[in-house]
Amino acid sequence: MLERKVVDKGSDPLLPSNCEPVVSPSMFREIMNDIPIRLSRIKFREEAKRLLFKYAEAARRLIESRSASPDSRKVVKWNVEDTFSWLRKDHSASKEDY
């Protein structure tokens, strides 16, 4: 909050409305720490499929454990279910498709 109060040029004291950069360095670190998988160069299609499954599962657990609006929960759950259904299909997707 203090970091945003110093750089915010907007009128709202609580919510940042006119900041540059949009995401503060501390917020960026917090977001990166919440990502459930390590970012690495993927070599095989099976590894990409496994990591995408783990990421979708972790996104579902993350949205359930945090306080979020019902609309946000719906969107995340729908995207997770879409991802799961796409992963369950037996298709010949390339590594880049994942």
C-alpha cells in the first residue's frame, strides 16, 4: 500500500488508478510466487501436457483457497474444466499447442 501511495497519481487512496508500472515489483514477486509450476523450457509433448494439467489443477485450488468474487471463481473453474476436457481428448497436438 505504501509503495502504491508513493507512485499513484490517481484520486483513490486505496486502489491504484494511475500508476506506472501497472504491477508493482512487490506485487509481481507475489504473483510469481503463487504460480504453482516452475517456468522452464519444455522438451517433450508429454511433459507439456503434464505441466498444463498441474497448472490447471493448481489454479482451481488457488481460487478456492482465496477470497474472490463469485464471477471470478466461475471464470477460473470454467477455464479449468475446458482445459481438463481438452487434455483428456486423444489428439495429436504439438508441444506448442500445450
